[in-house]
Amino acid sequence: MVRIKLMGAFAHLAGARELEVKLDGKKKVDELLRELIPRYDEFKDKIIMINGKPARGDAEVEDTDEVKLMPVLSGG
């Protein structure tokens, strides 16, 4: 199972701080998150970590990976 940890607005939109999803094979992280989080594409700036390493949305995840997703906050 892919474990997905959500922070900030992403946790609010998904209705959970943590999700587990069974994957058969590999899937791009953006595709997976679009299926789970309403309005995911409205967030242009986000931080994606896969197994503790920075990643982009086109990175592939497998059934044993852990994904962390955080919105980028700005302002002053």
C-alpha cells in the first residue's frame, strides 16, 4: 500500500491526514493525488516528498512508497 500523508489544505480537502492506497504497478504521483484530493490542480505550488526525498509530480510511485504532500505557504 502507498501511504500518503497530507498536510494543511490538502488534508482538509481530502478529509484525512493520512490515506493508504493499493496500487497494481507504478503510477505517477500527480495522477494518484488527483484521484484522491478534490481541487488538487488548483495548487500550483506544492511540496511532494517520496520516501523522504523531494520529488516532482511526474515521479512514479509503487505500492511500498510513502508520499508526503504539503502546500507552499506564502505571504508576509
